[in-house]
Amino acid sequence: MDPKQPDFPSPAAGKLWSGRFSEPVSEWVKRYTASVDFDRRLAEFDIQGSLAHARMLHAVGILNAADLAAIETGLARVLEEIRGGTFPWSLDWEDVHLNIEQRLTDLVGNAGKRLHTGRSRNDQVATDIRLYLRAAADELLALLKDARLALLEVAEPHADTVMPGYTHLQVAQPVSFGHHLMAYFEMLDRDAARLADCRKRINRLPLGAAALAGTGFPIDRERVARELGFDGVCENSLDAVSDRDFAIEFCAWAALLMIHLSRFSEELILWMNPRFGFVDLADRFCTGSSIMPQKKNPDVAELLRGKTGRINGHLMALLTLMKGQPLAYNKDNQEDKEPLFDTVDTLTVSLRIFADMLRGIIVRPAAMAQAAQEGYATATDLADYLVKKGLPFRDAHEAVARAVRRAVEQGCDLSALSLAALREFSPLVGEDVYAVLTLEGSLASRNHIGGTAPEQVRKAITRARARL
């Protein structure tokens, strides 16, 4: 065997474009350039586009009724074979488009050969990808809605549950656990709005741009756009076949969404640690250790966090893919599909499991409240108290800082300092000071839109349900 050539079966009949060439493509090149192993997932969208194209060709007088009927019957058979797993996929036809066209021609003869009139694989694949990504966007929007509903379901009963809020991962101020969860609702709500906006740019029809310059046939692109549910057509033929902005935008959106899921996953991982002990996760989202029998590892949350790198990588791949391409279509663009497909697959399963995992959170309010007592979380409330008594904020800040230092020295909370001790730092301190040093008082005082007061958290949840 020649070590420079793979020992593959001999090729079938020549390519659809083989008349230009004096020798067949080598087996190595055939294997290297073929995309059918991964782009076959576009098959149903390819058939949708072909049916709309054929009906348009008939409507403008290019295809006769008999040819259209044959094409519709043949493509129905092809679709049935694909769904049934009996379709004869072949590397000899290199991609999903040529495989379907060749099978159609085998089934219906010359009518199948007429289907490609007025189009190119360049505008065909661009159309298929947009149809695929539009369907994926719709499914992901539904999954995002369920994830937001899950956040609301967990947040609502914990509008009054006190936990420490952190900055720099140091105790900062008391917050409501429900309020904390609603921060992630806002993130995912923006993600949903961004995807809906991205969908508008996905939903434009490239078909009719042909290879790059349009076609000399009297086609009706708007008719095809209406049949396929597009909002309109791509206005420039060169851009229509070479544009992958919509795919890059989708992957950028996906990267940001995964960052949000990753941030929440990181918090779950921290909160499950016994040093926090704020939550536990249902056993179905955890695994054990092969050597340490006591372990309960938050593997699902860790994988969600880890898969963020995978999605970020796909975005970088598409950006790099497009950075040096002159107009119009180039073979480089064959490399757009696998990162895009994997992004959709990863997001789909990640969102499903994220929503389910949220509903499996077991909250430990006592541990949260105990942690909120540490780190002098009500110090800002004491400063605000002094400001309300007439002290300038910077002076109040300094007075409270000295009071905190005293509490640290004595190993107690601010609320444990005597009234006399607190008055050493400001004579404005009165007996009513202890009301502002409680966790519940701190929460209740932030009673404005966007604040962590339980009343405001409940109102935010009500508004969120209305938005959904």
C-alpha cells in the first residue's frame, strides 16, 4: 500500500462539478474536504429551502408542474429516509447538499437535476445555517424562560432569608437570598433579550444570491423569504454568501450566557463547602469519590463552570476563521459549523440541567444568618444612622471604622458594644441605635426599587413574572 495515499474504497461516479478536471480528487483530499459527517444535521433545513426554491422556480415559469411534483415527491422520500436512518450518505458527494441532490436525482431523474437552477451551494448553505440557528434560538429562548422561572421559584420563599452580601468575597452588607437570586434573573433576562435581538439578524434570507453575484434567472426572493418565514432578504449578494456575523454574534451571546451560568455555579460550589454551608444540592447533581467515602462533589456545577471555556473557545474560533477572508465565499467557511453546532448542543443541555439543578437547591437559612453576623455587615447601617442624625458621611464613616476596630479588639459584634462605648465614637448615638444594627433592620431599611428589602424583593418577583 502506498503510504502517501489512504486505503479507501475507490470513488463512485465523478463529482457534480468534475467536468472541469482531468483527474479525480485524491482520497486524502476527499476525506479532508468532506463535511457530510457533521453538516448532515442541516438535512431537514436543506430540504425546506429546496422545496421553497423549487416552488418559486415553478411560480416564475422556470420549472414545469411535472418537475415540481417530482421534486416534492422525491424530497418527501429523501426526508423519510433521513428520519428513518436509511439514507445512503456518501463521502463521494462531500456535503449534505450534494448528497440530497444526488439521491433526489436517483429517485426522480432529470427533475432532480433542475432543482439547482438559479442557486449555488454558497447561498444554499448560508440559508440552511440560518434556518438551523433560528430554530435553535427559539428552543434556547424557551429554555431560558424555564431557567428564569426556576430562579423565581427558589427566590420567592426566600425574600426574607438573610445572607451576607459580599464584595471582594469579604462580608459587606446583609442581603436577602431572594434578592441575590434575582440578580441572576436580571442577567438571564438580558440574555433572553439579546438572543431575541440576535434572532432578527439571523432571520434574513441569503438564497438567491447564488454563488456571489446573483442570478440571471427571473427569481422571486421575497416569495421564498415569505414561505420560509424570514423577515426579509439579504440585500447584497456578496455579503449574503460570505456573512457569518450572525453566527459570531450568536456565539458571543452564548459565551456571555455561559459566563452567567458559570458565576452562579461557582457560588453554588462555594456555598456547598462546609465552611459556608449555605446550601446543599440534591444528590442527583452530585457524585462521590472513588477513595473518600464522605465526599459529595458538586460535579454538575463544576462542569457548567468548565464548559464556559469550551463556548468561549468556539467564539474565538469563528472570529479567527473570518478575520482574513476576502469577499466572497471561501472554503474556510466550512469550519464554521462544528463550533456552531457544539455551541448549540452545549447550551441546550446546560440550560436544561441548570434549571433542574436550581430546583434541587436545599437552602440552609440558619447558616446564612450566622455568616451574616460575621464581618460587621451592619457597619454601613450605623454610618447611615449617624448621617441621619446630622453627621457628614465622611465623619460618620470614620467614627464607625473606629467602632469596628474596638469590636474586633473585643471579639464581638457591633451590636454587642454598650451604648456608652458607642457614644465614645459619636455623641449622636442614642438608644435607638440597636434597631439599625440587626440584620432584619438592615434589610428592611433598603426599601426602594432595586433594594434588598423583602418587600422590594417580592415586588421585583411580581414584575419579573409579568415580564415572562
